[in-house]
Amino acid sequence: MDLAISVVVSGIAIGLLIGLLSFVLVFLNKTTGIANFAIGNIGMFEAFIVYELFLSGLNIWVAVLLGLVISMAIGALIYHVVMRPFSRGAANLLVRTVGLYLLLAAMADVFFGQNQPYTFPNMLPQGGISLGSAVISWSDLITVAIVLVVAALFVAMFRFTELGVQFQAVAQRAAIAQLLGLRVRRLSMIAYIIAAPLALIVALLIAPSELLSSSMMDSLLLYAFAAAVVGGFSSLVGTFVGGIIIGVVIDLVATYVGGDLSLAAALAIMLLTLAARPNGLFGVPQVERL
Amino acid sequence: MRPHRRSRFALRSSQNPIKQPRRKLTHGAFAALSLVLAVLVAACSSASSSGGAAGLGNSASSGTITLGISVPLSGAVGSSCGPMNKAMVAWFNHVNSTGGVHGAQLKIDTRDDAYQADEAVTNTRAFAAEHVVAVTGQCGSIQPPAQMPILQAAGIPYLFVFGSCDTCTSDSMYFNLMPDYGVQLAEAIPWVFQKNGKGSVVIMTSATPGAAAITSNVQTAVKNAGGTFLASYSTPPGTADMTPFVLKMKALHPDYVVLNMTPQDAAVVTKAMTAQNFAPNKNLIGSAAISQATYLSNVAASLDPKVIVTSDVLAPSAAGNTQCASVLKAAGVPLSGVTLRGCGTAQVVTQALKDAKGSVTSSSVVSALESWDGVKASEVYPPITFTKTNHIGVSSLYVFGVKNGQFVVIGQLGN
């Protein structure tokens, strides 16, 4: 029983990270109409930039701050170069995101990959709090805090800022919002400027424990995708609930069934959710007039 | 039907039944795309093998001896294998600059396989088409089982992989220096029991080809040495979260934890052990696979005294005066466990080419190797013996401990 509790605690910790990446995925989907499958690798690529800045002699925190600024520019660049030109047709745009996913992995291999994976410096305090036989590390607790802060900031943005209201308008009725004078493309670009640093934060939280490599986000992206589907692709809060469910399940499966089946279990949950509850746990049905 | 709940800050995408021109995806489309994505990612870890290659052994031509190297310069083990390759190339360049092998220059065709079996197969087919004399410099246990059928059919010797391939040992073209990881660990266990006492053992393995056989070897060795085998856990290479396995081990309170993993996975699991305040009561035991800086640099100082690994090459701390050390220094390659191994392996390959009688061909290299009896072909490897039926050249292993953050020799196994 003690082991099960420990595994659940560990699953919640990894689940929140999955949830944060899932959150970024859904945020982009809601604000731009396209879930960008490259978001994990965008974070990975930005983490490599931070690492290079660190290797050049900068303090790690300075490197992170610079990295966050650079990642905003990367977000804008990706929108303008990859997503915006001739942006008609969801399938076309989705294929672009898959292409970007592969391109970023290849570019990371070429530019940074010679000796990967790299040991990323620990930015967060070591050690943690004992809970039964498990230890909740400070980094896990800080991850929780970061998730809460991000969620609070987004709630505040959506409720109290004009930008948030505009995002809501675009998410609900993009065409009408455009007719009413909202600059939808500008909003999409801002969404990328917000999403790219969030992806970097996820990558920075993972890199110290799992080493920095061009494939470091692959499995997490799949889990994040499953979490988004479980939570409901239209619900931002659902992403965290979905993330926790996926995180706990994959850790329980790894513990009691076998590590080889963790990914299969996550994908099975996703498919079962789609079959039994197509809009996920928190999603809303999408009604369209024929 | 219960109405769908909505979060306080969830954005609803549609409430008005007016068809929207905005791009929108159905969940079904997402599912399909997720599967496409899953296949893309899974494809990166898939293994394929294939036989069928042209040629029946190749020869040097026009004063050039061509060697093929398929090696992970990127991917999950690039940090270990890339430097090893640099060291090999540095030694081969040194050989060329000092007159080559019997006047022939070495031409090295290095191709990145990113630790992917299918990439290694593509590279190996290219080597067969290129009529290389030998394929060498491989690093990893995933690729050799896929490469071997091609090389066996083409009659090209496969020299000295830094990895494990238990299904290759019956192939006449397969030569390796170090014993299989399973053999290394099985030899290490009685030595460790004798030193630190018998005890209970857990093994963690990366799910690579041959891992089950290695686990079985370890299990048998533990029982034969009077210990208790508690459990084995297997994880796919690159597993994101090792915490569940660490928690399971922690619940068993083992005296020894055996790591049969890639250095990167071993590093991640050791970091997770530190995060969970877990360490085996006595030792962390590993094979040559983790006797390198990629692993050691990720081990917390508190665990250093517990680390014991086997190695078929000298520790870098004992190799300062070797020719390898000076060649690597001249080439700007830092001296480390893997670079020393790379240089030493290149020395052994060079010696095999030199010992080939007549013209240097694949078959003359095989004959030369099979005639070696206690040949000191490299300053960093023990004497090497091959026979027609035994293609594993090194029968003694160093045992390393860790002191001041560096591997140091603390014992020896075998002859």
C-alpha cells in the first residue's frame, strides 16, 4: 500500500508536467485553431539554446531569462514563417506542425547533437519532503507551484485583460471576431509568443533529471496529447486533470505491470476516452449547423 | 445525460449553431493524428534486420584500405559513442600520418546510425556495396543483431563492437574484445560478494536485444554465489520517468543493484535514486557499458563509494603515459574512458590489418585474428586471443571503483 501511495505521488508529479505541456498544446489549439505537434520540440530546441548560453559562461539563471526572451522571438518566428503563410486548410497546417517537429529534431541533432544527451545543470534545490517511503522532491513541488502560477496567470489574463477577452472571442467565434475588427492573426502570433516560453519551461523542468537530448520531449508529447484528449481538447483545466490521470496511470502500469507498457496504457486510455466520452472529461460538444 | 462540466476559465469553442469558417478539428482527427505521431516516434525506436548483401569479402585496392564505421553520433547514446569515434579516427589519422599499414592509407567511412537498427542496416548495406575490408567502431547493443546478417553474408568481419550481441557470437565474421555484458556481470557478482558479503540483488536493464539473457546470467550468478535474487526490472531505452522502478527497488531494500543499462538510462535511474533518497545497502554494480563519464558525471558524490563497474580497458587515470594519450591530446580529444576505448580499439584493428598475410582482404584479416594467441595489440587492452571457435578476445577484466569522482582500478577478474 505504501508503494502504491508513493507511486501515485510520483505519478502526480510527472502528471503535472505532462499537464503543463498539454496545456500549451490546447492553448494553441484554442487560440489559433491548430494544435501544434511541434510544441515539445520547440521547448527542446529552446532548452538547447539555454544550455549553449550556459556553456558560453553565463549564469544559468541569466541563460534561462535570456532563453525565455529568445523563445518569445522563436514563437513569433515560427508563426510568421511556418504557420501564417497561405494558412488555409487545417490538414495543411497540421502537416506543417509535424514537419516542424521533425525539422527541429533534425536541426537539434545537427547543431547540438554531437555529444548528446547532455547533463543539464540543476537549477532547483536538491532533496525534498518524505511522504511515506516516497520523497517529494523540491523540484516536483516547484513544478506544482509553477503550474499553479501559470494557471492563475491565464485565469487572470482571460478574465481581466483585453487580450484575454480577445482570445476568448477568437476561440469561440474566430470569423465573427474578425468581422468585429479583432486582428486574429496578430492574436495568433501573440499566442505563439506566449506558448514558446511555456514550452521552454517544461523542457527546463525535465532536462536536469532526464538529460538534454533531441528526443527528450518525444514521450512526454505523446503523454501530453493523451492528457489533452482525456481532459477534453477544449478545456484548459482539463489538461491538468488529464495529465495527472495519465501520469498516475503510466507510473502504476510501470510499477505493477511493466515499464514497456506505459506508453501503450496512455494511448489506450486516450482511445477509450474518445470511444466512451468523445469530448473528454471537461470538453464541450461541438455543434455545427449543417 | 449529465451536462458537460465546464471549467471556470475554459473557453467554449461553439455555442451558436452557426457553422464557423474557422479551422476546427474533430476528436477523431486528433486521434488519427496522434496515432500518426505515435508511429513517427515509435519508428525511431524500431528495429529491423535484413540479410542479403553482395560480395564475398573485400580487399584493399590502390593503396587504400577502406573501413566502415556505423556508430551513433547522435541520438540516445551519442554522448558516449561520439567521442569514442573521434578517438578511433584520431588513431587512424595517426597511422596514416606515420606511413599507413604496409604503405596503404586507411580510408574511414564513418556514418551516423543514431542508435537505430534500421539506420545501421542502411549504413551496413552501403559498406557492403563499397567493398570495405572490415566494419568496426560500433557502439551500442541495438544495432549489431541487425547488422550482423548482412556482414556475415558479405564475408566482412565485424570488429569489436562496444556493446553486447549474444546472438552474434556464433557468426564467423563477428569478433569482439570484451565478453558479453552478461558474462561481465556474472563474473563481477562473486567477486563483489567475496569483497563485501553475500546479499540480495535487484537488476535493472534497458530493454535492448539480449537483455533477457543477461538478466538470466545475473540471476544464475547470484544463486551460484549464495545470494538472493529479488527482482528484475526492464525499461525501454530513454524512459522518461524512472521513479516507479526506484520506488519498487526501495521497497525491497536490496543489498546490491545491478545496472545493465545504457549509460544514459543508468544515469537517469541513478539520479532518480538520489531524488528518492535510495541507495542499495552495499553496491551499485555495472558492466563496461557504464564505465564512462556519461554515467559517472551524473552520479551523486554520496553514491560514489558504492559504484563498482567492470571494464576491459584501462582506467583513464592509469593511461596518462600511453601513446593513445599523446595522440588524443594532439588531436584535441579529451582522455576519458570512451576515448581510451576508441583509441585502443583502433590500435587493435590496425594490428589486425598489419598481421593480415598477403594483400589486406576481409578473409586475410579474419585469418590473422584467428591466429592471435596472447597478442598485445593495444596498450590499453589486455593480451588478446582468438581461435576459430572463440571470437571473444579478452578474458580478463578490470574492476573499477570511484575515487575523487574518477574511476580507479580496485581489482581484476579472470586470467
